[in-house]
Amino acid sequence: MAKKMVNKKRNNYRYLKDIIEKRYIFLIIVIIILFSIIGIRLFYLQIIKNDLYSEKLLSATSKTIESTSVPRGRIYDRNYNIIVDNQAVKTIYYKKESGITKKEEIELAYKVAALIDIDYSNLTENQIKAFWLINNFELGNKKITEEEWKKYSSRKLTSDDLYDLKLSRVTEEEISIYEPFDKEAIMLYNLMNKGYSYAEKIIKNKDVTEKEYAIISENISNLSGFNTKLDWERIYPYGDVFRSILGKISSNSQGIPKELVDDYLSKGYSLNDRVGISYLEYQYEDYLKGEKAKYKLNSDNSYELVSEGKRGNDIVLTIDINLQKEVESILSYEVLNAKKEKNTEYYNRSFALIEDPKTGEILAMSGKQVLKDDKGNNYIVDYTPGAVTLPVTPGSIVKGASISVGYKYGAIDIGSSFYDSCIKIKATPLKCSWKNLGNTNDIKALAYSSNIYQFMIAIKVGNGNYKYNEALKIDEDAFNKYRDMYAAYGLGVKTGIDLPVESLGYSGTSKLSGHLLDFSIGQYDTYTPIQLLVYISTLANNGTRLKPYLLKEVYEPNLEDDSKFGKKIYSSKVEVVGEVPLDIKYINRIKEGFKACMNALCYGYMSKYTSSAGKTGTSQSFIDTDKDGVVDTETITNTFGGFAPYDDPKFSIVVVSPDVSNGNGYNSGVNKRISAKIVNKFFEIY
């Protein structure tokens, strides 16, 4: 029995031994397989994919940064005269090095402040307090109460909340220790830390002296992150001519203005970038901006050039800068002199616009306003933006569009006549032309600006039945018929001119019959000068309405020869935006009426050039003289629109003088003088 037990134990031992040996062998095989897989993977990563992962490692341990803004593209007029250029300026800048501490930056700021003059006039009290907190960390923490620390621990207060509390509790006495030199250093420190950490920061580029530029250049090795270079600023060879429409760019210290931050950051800009902030500089920012040089900041603080920068594209405008200069000069002279005439106490501005009616190219556009200085003397300022933003009551200049309604809806035909004498509608004052014109057809109605002729058309279009001193009822739909026709000419709709702002004007809501009659003679809705220009150009262009524009061409910079254009990347095209829904015979008839006006009420507006056509307008306007938000004073606004030569128009012109008279008899001839002088200059140049 005992022997059997021993044999059984021996058999069990052998069995277990076999199992252990087999499992051991299996484990060894698994380990060998795993190490083989790891070995193969390491070979794949280290040998086959070495370049890829080395690049990724470098990317992970480096930062891509950009240089300061590069020069913008130049702006030219239609004859390739440079009207906006760039000028090199000596610049001291700072690019933060990796690993530098706040304490080291403060020491650096004091060191540099001892070498150059820093303007600290814009340094704020909060910036000084913030500087004090950096240098007095523990004292700053003591300004927070135990209760506030508890709220912070329980997340009822944020770290920003604590900082604001600290800042508000720094006393004037505590910051009184800072002398003027300290303030220079504080200002410098703030400039060093403005915007993104590793971007180039402009420290000084105004009035950098030769000595300052040299001393920084010579001490670069001792001034960690500081350097010198030539930056740029905008210059204007023609001074202030067309300056307001050319627009502005932000300064180095300003960067992107708050109101434009979201727009520009969404396009990949940095907060301290210099950008277009108004009119054409803003409108064509995508063309004008340069491409900044890009660098890699490696882990060892070395810089590696990734891509070189280049200046922005050059843009060519439709403006003739020499014509523009003459227009501005004429406006300035005439507006200033008109203020010396009687009845002009409410008059303070005029506008003049010139366009090629066959293309929509704006050749010149100007507005001038007269103001008073502290001593009561008049002086002129630019008001050109008002040409696209200031609606006016146009008066009879719109009668070409108004008579078109009559043709379209059968109220009149070529040669139709009405007897021009005053009409009387119940409960309203008499409505008259400027004088009784007697029997008047369509040509005479335009040449002598008959109100009655337009009233009769309006009554017919509105299916009214006029009887002396009785109530007049018209179809309300007549207003829509007029507005639709006016819109076809470009009145009461935005023109689409390539500027970032444009006003629509005012459209009345009344459906009274009397207001329809007023509407028909330009005494109800209001339009901007640019809309009036499009209207005149549409008529000159036989009823085809074109989009007005200022951008003619765009060229890439020539990297080999900066004095020449590079590749053309944009060329303007004539853009048709509408057609007047009228047979050409009626368009020609209206043009004949405008031509006849040049020997009647429009005489002299196109100077001595008889091969021309045009229409004047005189409207009752109302202004708010006491600035209480309610119009309370009646004035007279003068308008004129014309084109020449009659058979083959080379230009169309609009002149607008709001509130030129108080309406008490004498009406200044400033509009006529402006128009005649500009027309003379146009033919001298062209």
C-alpha cells in the first residue's frame, strides 16, 4: 500500500513537472515574440520613420512666430501716379526670448530706458499699479482678505477677480515712489509685453535718433531680445487730396482697434498688427496687407527662417488725382466764399462727383465743409464721405426719372402737353411752377422745370380726377410705380460702390395724394449725391445702370525691381446692375429735354460747352437748428446733374449744395459756379 502511494506521488510529480516545463517553454516563446514585435516597431520608428518623427519632435519643441508687419501695397491713381506710398523709418523693436522671467524683463526695461527716450504720456495709472504688483507680490496678496481667499478657494471668486481687487487697492502713495525715469521703464515694459508673447513688438519708431539707433544696434548682445531695423509708415505725395477716402491704418501702438478685433482675428491676424481701419485701406485690406516673414523659435532659443515676407499688392484706382486736386480746390474756394453771401447762415458744405458713364469709373469725388474756429473765423475741412452717406432732398433734378413714369404707364407720350398754371387741392395751399409756363410739352417741362406737368402725370398715373379746390384721390400703388422707376435709375437704392459705408436715404411712408405730387418733383424722398450721380450716368448711358467703383487694377509686388509692377491679378469689369424699363425713344426724349435745359434754366452750369445736357434742382429742405432732434427751419437745397459731350458722353457730373439759402429771396449761385469751373478743368485735362 505504501509502495503504491509512493508511485502515485512520483507520477503526480512527473505530471506537474511536464506541465511546468511546457508552460515555461510557451512563456519563453511569447516573450521572444513580444520582443521581436517591439524590436520591429522600434526599427520602424527609429529608422524608417525617423525623419517624420524628428520633424514632429522639433515642432513640439519650437514655436512659429512672425515678424512685425511688412510694408503695405502702394496706391496709384488711374494714370499710375503714386498717391499712397511707404517710407522707411528707424525702428527699435523687442522679441521675447524663451525662458526670460518677469524680473529679468523689468531689469532689461530699466537698462534700455537709460539708453533711449521713451514717451510715457499715455501711461495709465492702472499700468503703474500693475507694475507695482509685479514687484511687490507678497504685499499684493496681503490686500486680499481672508474671506476673499475663502471665496476664491470655493470658486466663488476667480483669479481675475482677485487681481482686480489687488489692483483697485494699490494706493497712490504706494505708486508715488516712481519717478519719471521709472515711468519710462514701466512704459517700456508694457510695450515689451503687448500682444502675443513671442511676436515682434515695436518699442519706438517715431523720432528715433541716430544715437539711439546706433547704441541699441551696438549693444544687441547685452540687450536680450532688443534689435533695430527699418520699419515703414504711410506717406501721401499729394498731401490731403482724397485723403479721407483713401482711409487710415492703425498705428503700431494701437494694433487692431477693439471694434474690428473679431473681424480681423477670424482672418488670422495678431492683436498688434497694423491694419486698414477705414475706407479704401479697410475695403481692400486683403490686397494691401503684406506677408510677414515667419520664423521658428527652437528649444535652444535659436531662430530659423521659414518664409520671407513681402510687401502688399499695389492697387490702381479709377480716380484722376490731378482732376481730384482741382475739384477739391474749386470746392474749398467756392464754399468758403459762399459763406460771405447773404441768406447762407445755414449753409456749410457742397459736394461734386464726376464719373465715366460708360464704365462706372469714379474720376473725382469730393465734399468740403466750412467750420468756425474759436475766434469765429471760417475754415475748410474735408467732408468727402458725405457724398455716400448724406441724403438730401433733390428737387427737380429727378424730373427725368419722374417723367419716365408717365411714359411707361401711358399718362403721356412724346409731345404730350398740359397747360401750366397753379392747381388747388382742397385744404392745401396752391401748387405751382416757379411761374405760369402756359402750354407745355415734355421737352419744355424739362427745360423750364414745370412742376404742373409732373403733377398732371402723377394724377394720371394714380388714376386721380383733378377738380379745382376739391379733394384728390389717387391709387396708393402710384407710389410704388414711382419708386420702382426711380430705383431703375439708381435712386433710393444703394449703388454698391466699393466703400465700407453707404447710406440708403429716406423713403416716405405717407400715401396722401399731395405727397405723391411732392414726390414727383423731388420733394419727398431723399437720396445721396452718389445716387444722383448714378441716376445722371444711367440717363447718359441710354438707360443702362452701371455699378460705380473706385478699384481699377491690382498688381503683385515686383520682387526684382520694386519700381515696377509685378503680375496683374485683378482688372475691373463694367458691371451692369439694371436697365430702365423704357423704350429707347423715351430715354432719348428725356435727354433732349435735358439738352434744352442748357439753354434755359441750366444755362451756364456746363460753362461754354453747348454739346451737353443737364438738369437743376431746387428743393425745400428742413433742418434742426436748435439740436433738439426736431427739424424746425426751412432751407433751400440746390442740385445739378449733367453730362457731356451730348452725343458721346465722356463724363457725368453732380454738384450738391444742401441748405444753401434760408429761403428769404436771394439764393446763392455757388452750385453753378462750382459746376462750371469743374467742367472747364475737365476739358483742360482731357
